[in-house]
Amino acid sequence: MATQHSRSAARLMMAPAVVLLLGWMLVPLTMTVYFSFKKYLPLRGGDLGWAGFDNYVRFVTSSAFWPSVMTTLIIVGGVLAITVILGIGLAILLNQPMWGQGMVRILVIAPFFVMPTVSALVWKNMFMDPNYGLLAHLWEFFGATPVQWLSQASLTSIVIIVSWQWLPFATLILLTAIQSLDREQLEAAEMDGAPASKRFAFITLPHLGRAITVVILIQTIFLLSIFAEIYVTTGGAFGTKTLTYLIFQRVLESQNVGLGSAGGVYAIILANIVAIFLMRIVGKNLDA
Amino acid sequence: MARNVTNKRKIINTTAAWAVGLLIFFPILWTILTSFKTEAQAIADPPIFLGFDWTLENYKAVLERSNYGRFLWNSIIIAGGSTILGIIIAVPAAWSMAFVPSKRTKDILLWMLSTKMLPAVGVLYPIYLLCIRFGILDSKIALVFILMLINLPIIVWMLYTYFKEIPGEILEAARMDGASLKDEVLYVLTPMAIPGIASTMLLNVILAWNEAFWTLNLTAAKAAPLTAFIASYSSPEGLFYAKLSAASTMAIAPILILGWFSQKQLVSGLTFGAVK
């Protein structure tokens, strides 16, 4: 009887969160799907009737689509490669005995707390500016011609900026995982004469497997939708228009809502494919 | 002999780690240093690292120029409001899932997490339109609600993880002693849960403070927080390095400090307990 009572109380306590999230998910989603089947131009006539799958076809056949997919893949892939590889290296380094470990940790984590618009602007102006940027001075010091970072090496620049933001996240999670590694196992392997490279490949790396997967999945979800870093640096010019940015431009800048919404549906599907894998891992770990 | 080797190794480790740490931190350090230079010293060639005349002029200029106080206030209201609202809604939900689990608890938790995966740009126009319809475009209340909703799954998850660690026997004992549901929550659970709630709030203030998709797209003059304030330095003011640096330093300083306190909770919070 008491359990019955507490069960219904529990349901009642869960209700606000569940209802809000359900509304947050369903209402905009339904609207996006609805608009995606419409010819809808708020500034040029408004709702011009049903369009069938026209928007879906036009979105993928427009000349901007494939370049934006490539840009997205390069940015996501580049940042993932850099942050995971450097993150493993840093995690191993930070796990060694040293003086001032806590302080170094704080230094390494700091970029994660910098708001995206600040990091993008600081990098763009104070480091990558071809005249006054610090990198230009560095290049000149070595007698090289300064690089026009954000116009000539635009994708590389964005990858550098975003990697700097996400390296702390990867490092912190991999460090946490590495700290749970059984030290005795490593020491035993060392006693048996296994060289450092083998100890890394056969003990450390397999142990980190799951943490690496989690880092890749979570970062992919966030990286697919990076926005501010492009908004304040190139505004989508010089080949830095990602899928997210293309949809943003279609929807808010050119106010072609039907077309943008079709793009939005593609983005949602893409994110869900990644999400399914992440949920599997998280779900396995949940002993509810 | 062996001791010598370990000491030598420790020195190498320490040097390498500090070098890498300082390199990663350098852009932030450089921004802070530049904020105390004059504009001329900020673009000096070769660059000046420490040997400049320290000045507070830039901070004064930024504060005078741009209603910095209002942007700061908006950030505080949006980050603080969305976090408090989120906690109020999430605490009962997480409590019931942790202490009265049912067969569907796991599914509900995973489903909540899945709403976090919804790409913002996919629902940009509907949200934009709804804000116009309700007359809350460029208002703090809209952002409080939206940021609360996007962070709610993380709040529920983190709280759930903390609540799970509170032994259920304590609640049973309280129930035996005749405590009502209200008493349980108020006098037994809350004191034990406060550390978990505090660190959940901390992480969410950080996430909301730095959120830069909705804050850039749904605000203009009235409700813009610091993310948008900094974006307005994009050009041409961005080339006044010293002022840009002062503005940036003021925007990131509070969160850097909070962030350093929260680094322990960060991992389990951001990986939904998948890495502990």
C-alpha cells in the first residue's frame, strides 16, 4: 500500500521534467518537419503552400551542400584526431609523478572554461592576424612570410581554435580513466621486460578504449553543431561553411525557412545516428 | 642509484608537463597581460611580454563604452536563473528515479539524454518563431527557459548519480520513525544531497554562461549576455587588442575561477557517468 502510494508520488515528481522535455522535443521538431514540406518564405510572401519533398531534394542538390558536408567532416575529423591523440599523450604525461601536478592540471583545463566567442576572437585577432598577430611575429622571427590564417588556411585555423577548446575535455576524461588503471599490472609488465611501447599498446590503450569512445562520441555531437567559432571568425566565408552554418544562413539570413528546415531534419538524423552509439555505451553502464 | 633515476625522471616529467601546461594556457595568459597594456604596446613589434607600463585604462574604457554592466547582469540572470529553475524541476525527478526506481527508469533517463542530442540548428526557426509569437524574442526570460531546457538532462543525470550514492536504508529508517515524504526530502535527503546539488549547479552555471548558439541568435540590444557582447568586438573594434583583452578577461574571469573549483565533478557530469 505504502509502495503504491510512493510510486504515484514518484510519478508526480517526475512529471514536470518529463513533460517539459517532451514538449521541448516534440513541439519544435514537429514544426521543423512541417516547415520542411512547405514553400515558406517569411519575407517574400510567407506560406506559399505545400512543397512535397522539394526542399529535401533542393537542399542536397544545391551547390553549397557537398562543400558544407566536406567542411563539417574535415573540422570534426581534424579536431577529433588532434584532441584524442594529444589528449592520450597529455593524460599519460600528467599521470606521471611530478611536482605541482594540481597546478598543471588547472592550466591544461582552463581553455574549456573560456566562452567560445572569446576564444575565437582572441585567436583570430591576437594570434592569427597577419599583421599584428603573435603568430605573424613568430613567423617573421624565423624569416618566413606570415600566413593569412583565416583566409588562406581557414579550415586549419578553425581546427586549431576548436582543438584548443576541446583538448582539455579529452585530456581530463582520459586522465580520469588512466588513473583507474591498475599500476601493479604495468609494473609487472615492466619487470617482465616489456618495453614502454608494448606496455602502452597492450595495457594502457585497451584500458582507455571505452573512455576514448566516449570522448569521440560526445565531442562529435558538440562539434557537429559548433557555431560561434565560425560566426565571429569568418562568418562562413573562405570555405568554412559547415552544415550547421549553412542551415543557419538558410533559415535566418536568407529566411528560406522551408529549405532550412529540410536541412535541419538532415542534421537531426545525422546527430541521432551518432547519439545511438553513445546511448548504448551510457546505457550499459547504467544499473538502474 | 634507483632513487637517483626516479628523481631524474621526476624532473623531466615536471619540466615537460609544465611546458605543455603553460603552452596550452598561454592564449589566456597573453589575453590577461595584453589587457593591462596600452594599445600601442599591445601591437608593438617585437611583442612585449612583461616589460610594459601596467595600466587599468582599458578596463575603464570598456566599462564606460559599452554598458558592460548590463551585459554582465544579463549573463548572471540567464546563467543563474536557468540553473535555479533547472534544479527546482530536476531535484524531484532525480529523487524519485533514484529512490523509487521502476522498470522504466532507465529508459526515461536515456530518453532525457537523447533530447540533449537534438542539434540546436534543427529547431532554430521554430524556437525563433515561438519567441516572436509570445513576444519574448530578445528577452532574458526566453533564454532562461531555453538554457534550462537544454541543460535539464545533464542536471537530472548528475543529481541522479549523486542521489544513487545516498544509502536507501537511511530513508527507510526515517520512514519507520514516521517521517512523511515531505520530512524525508526536507530533513534527511536535502542535507545529504547538498554537495551534489552544489556541484551540479556549478557545472550548469558554467555551461549556461558560455552557451553561444541561442544567446547569439535570440538576443539583440536588450537581453544580450557577455557572449554577444564579445561577439560585437568582431570588427573593427577587435583590432584594439588591449580593449578586446580587457573585455575578454572580464567575461571569462568569473567562470575560470568557478571552473577550477568544479573540475572534479566535471568528468562524471559531462560523460553522464560513463567515465568516473
